[in-house]
Amino acid sequence: MAHKITDECVSCGACAATCPVSAIAPGDTTYVVDPDLCIDCGACEDGCPVGAIKAE
């Protein structure tokens, strides 16, 4: 189960910096998680300063 970045994302990049498998990249309006790469470790959720990342 991958994590999802919600519309609350402010595109700061903190989540991408914390992801150990580089599963997060900038999208059109927010950062996005590649579900095929995500290992569901939760590091991005903990690293998001605005709480925009949720487990799917």
C-alpha cells in the first residue's frame, strides 16, 4: 500500500528528501508518490511539515 500526497501539499520537497527509495517526484501541482517504488515505510509522512501525506 503506497502513500498518497493530498492537495494540501505546498511543494516544499521535504517528503522527497526523506524518501529512502526516491519514490517521490514533483508533479504538475504537487509532489507525487510512485506506487511501484514506494515501500510504505512512512518516512515521507513523518517528514511532511503540513501533513499532506496519507496512507492509501
